[in-house]
Amino acid sequence: MVFAGMQWLEIPFHQMSITGLIVALGLLIDNAIVVVDEVQNNLKMGLKPIKALKKSVNYLFIPLLASTLTTVCAFLPIALLPGPSGEFVGTIGVNVIIALTFSLLISLSIIPAITVHFPPPNSDPSSFLPLRWFNEGFSWGWLTQKYRWSLHQLFKYPILGILLALCLPIIGFMQAGTLQEQFFPTADRDQFNLELEFPASTALAQTRSQVLEARQLILEHEGVKNVQWFIGESAPRFYYNLVEGRKNEPNYAQALVETESPEISRALIPVIQKELDKVYPNARVLVRPLEQGPPVDAPVELRIYGSDLDILSDLGQKFRQELSQVSHVTHTRDSLSENLAKLGLQIDEEKSRLTQFSNANIANQLNSTLEGVTGGTIVESSEELPVRVRVNGLQRGDLDNIRSLYLTENRQSVPFTSLGNVTILPEINQITRRNGQRVNTVQGFVEMGILPSQVLSEFQKRLENANLVVPSGYTREIGGESAERNNAVGRLLSLVGVLTIIMVTILVLSLGSFRLAAVIGVVGICSVGLGLFALWLFDYPFGFMSIIGSIGLVGVAINDSIVVLTAIKDDPEARLGNPRAVREIVIHSTRHVLTTTFTTTIGFVPLLLGGGGFWPPLAIVIAGGIFGATLLALYFVPCSYLLIKRT
């Protein structure tokens, strides 16, 4: 059914859609587990199959519908996320929603109908232990006794139970500020990207010569299979998030380096970076791993807006100087620092009038001589090619040779030096704009394995200590990975408000109480703290995938709490706040609560075992949060209910 839904929505099989299926695999059987367990219990009580089926479906319809709808609402922000980040991860949410919807329909229709045809076997205490566990499920009398005792003690003092249950979530929120921030991690591939940029005045032939030398140096390293260079332009988009757009730049080259394994790629990147930096001290060498997520020009970026190019350039140089002194920064650049050599003409007006040479005439003759004019065409196969006539490259590139040129007017030749002088003037290579404003973008690139957030934090501290401020009329803002992360999170959270209201409405309607809905809301909030605690415990950075996991976790973690709270409400004695009755209801619900917890957690094992830095944070957040939410469902929720009834 999920595959049919994917086909109907035209969702292809790729990394994200398959991940959505893996996440859904652990969630979609939760409803079925609860239904099977309830039907089996009713059959054990002696009800006939049809009555057991009807009673189970009627009893579970509201809590399962509520838990499924809240989970769907939790994954909707991921499915509806706009922008590049949404295009990247959106299918995770879509596939989970499709799977949960079909899971609810099947669990309330087909599953109970099949279950009643498999009545539970008669209990035989004398039977072989593994066989008894197979027939009746796992049970351990000593553990059950200790568990019943813990519930009994905490239900006598519900405030103590609430405080103990909140310890781990509070620790998680307290440690959240110590987590390193990361937008998306690097990709685990047997390839990496290399950019080589020489001064703007470098000719294409010089770039080609240096590139061939660099290629040979790279191939000498063990484990390198091939190096493909693209000179004068960006490489074709061989990876989904590479930034293209550089064309007709003779001083620029980009390479794809293929190695024998991802491990070799990670080991070679810092080695080749240091080696090429020594060989080409006047070039900007960037050896970078392939990244996950939306494209980012540079990991650390500062944008300065203003109108005067000289002031912008001066500010850019100051900020760039500070950035270059930050540890773990390999190279820096700013968008207004590249200057091209421009030919400046200083004409003696009096001499030019005497010789009847106008300024326009002088400029046109120099342009024709140096840049060339079309003198004819030649036919190559079926194509007609223009022939451009100009002086040779050596003469064009030498200032003394240019000064020795002769200008012709009315059949007389005059040396150019008699009319004026030629000088070399610097000219800004490119005036960059953003949203219609002139901007100087200062960029920094970091070493392999260093989080950009660390470098950005140190850079901001240096700016504060240096007291660097922009003058009136000029503004600055942080760009790079930090800005992309904030934009993506902002777009994600923009949908959360409306969906939170919908979730609250669902909880109030299903539970019939604002106070009980508030208890479930606290469970959802605490589950986020538990996810952060798991991140801190296993030392993973707090990135975009962790945020997605936290949002999805809220809907998943409250499912068991809804089932437990509904069971308490439906029991006549437990509803009145009888601790003994509440204890027995919780013990009765423990089996399917633990079962759904284990199956959901096991569903994330493939993402954990996959290694790398991309999937484990997502899996750790959800799995850790669900595990902790089990304690909330079995201790915090009943203690909160008893406290509400007492007050």
C-alpha cells in the first residue's frame, strides 16, 4: 500500500524516500501490536471471538486514531517543509504519513479479524520455559513483583514519581547548550572535490600547466584511482548539491578525485590540502569532501552591505584578516578583493590635437591592435569560423611592447609614446549584489572534521575583541552554513504552530479533558529533552537531522501515554483515582507499551549501523526519546493522573 501511495504521488526510490520507509517500519506495527494484545486478552477472559473483536475495536478506536493523527501532525512539518531543505528531506515525512495511515486502517479492520482465528493457548505452568514464553509471551515473576512494588511506592507519592520521571528530560535540556551545531554532515563517498584558483590575471595556458602538475602530485598518493580536471569553468554536477556557475574564468579549475574507499578520501583530504598549499602559495586551494544537504558556498560567511565600493572593499579586507587568524581556517576570500589589470591611457591633449588624433581614434586603434578585428572567415566542414587578427600574445602581455606601438592617421605613423603614456590600473573583477544591494561577501573554509559552528563562534569573539564595527549606512550579517541552518529551521518551525493547535484539539477531543491533554503535552515536550539527552550521551552534534528527529519524536513518543491514559479513564475504579486500580491498569498496559517501544527502536537499528554522520543523529534522537518516553508513559502519566484526582 505504501508503494502504491508512492507511485500515486510520483515519489521515486532514493536515499530519503527509503529512509522514510525505514522510519515507518518501526512505527507502523505499533497499532497492530496494541490491537493483537487487546484481542488476545479479551479471548483469555472467555469472550467469544466476535465479541472480543468488537470490544477491542470499540475500546481502541479513539486512542489509536488520536495517537495516529498526532503522529501524522508531527511529521507534517517535514513533509510540507519548503525550500531546498524541504526538497531534500520532505519525502521522509510523506512516506511515514502514508505508512501510518494505512497502518491504522489495517489494524482496525484486518488485524483483529485475523487475530480471533488464533485463540491464545491454555496456560500450563509446568511446560518447558521457552515453550511457555513462545505461547504466552515473556514473563518473569521476580521482575514483575519488583515492578509492581515500584509502582505501588510511587503512586503513594505521585509528586515524587513525577519529579523522578522528569530528571532525564531536564538534564537533556540543560545539556542542549553544550551540543555542537552542524547543518548537515559530510557524505561518506569515495570521491572528493578540489578547487584551484590563481590570481585573476592568470592566463589559461598557465592554469593548464599548473593543473597538470597538480594532477600528477595527487596521483602519486596511494589509494587515488583517478583525477578529472575541468579548467576555466565549474565541473559538471557530478553530485547533487555542488554549486555550479563559474564559466569563462581562465584562472580557475575544479577537479573530481576518485579514491578506493571513503576512508581513504577522509585521510587524503587534509594531506593533499597541505601539500598543494605549499606547492602553490599564490593560489587558493580548496580540498573539500562532498557535503550532504542543500548547497552552501562556504561554511563560514560574513556579508557586508553598502554603497561605496572602496569602503566595502576596505571593510572586507579587515574582516577577512580577522577570519584568517581563526584556528582551523584553511583559506579566506572576499568577493571584492580580486582585481584585474586594466590598461590606462594618459593622453597629451595638446600633442594629439597637433597630430589630429582624437581620443576615440587612439582608443579604437589600440583596441583593434590588442584585442583584434575580424579579418575574414574560413570554412571548417560545414561551419564558417571567423578569423581574428591581432598582435601576438607576447607583445600584448608586455607593457614596453605596447608603448612601442605606432598609430596611423592620414597615412602618417606616430609612435604612441609621443602622444601619451600607458599604465596598468587595478579594476575590481566583479561587483557582487544580493537582493539588489551591493555586498562584499567574506568567506572562510575550514579543515576536514572541524564543525563550522566552532570556527564561527571563535570568529565572532575575535570581532568583539577587535571592536570591528561598520560605519553608518552599512550593515553586516552572518551567512554560510549558519544562515542556511537558521532559514531551514525557521521554515520548519513556521508550520509547527498551526499543527500544534491541531494536535491539542485532537488530544482534548479524544481525552475529554484539557488537564489530561496538558499531561500528554508535557510528555511530548519531555520527549524532546530525552532526545537531546541521548545526543549528549552519545556525543553527536545537534544538526538539521536532529531537529527533524525531535519534531517527529513528539508525535511518536506520546502514543503509549495516550493508550495508558485512555485505559485508566475506561476503568471504573481507576477513573476515580484508586491507586491500586491504576497500578493494575498500568501493569496490564506494560506489555504492549514495551513491545511497541522495542519494535520502534529496532526499526532504527539499520540507520545506526549504517555509520557515518548523517543518519545516527536522527536515529539516536528518536530511539532515545521513545525509550525514555516509555518511562513517562508508565510512571509520569499515572502519577500525574493521580495528582490531578487528588487536587
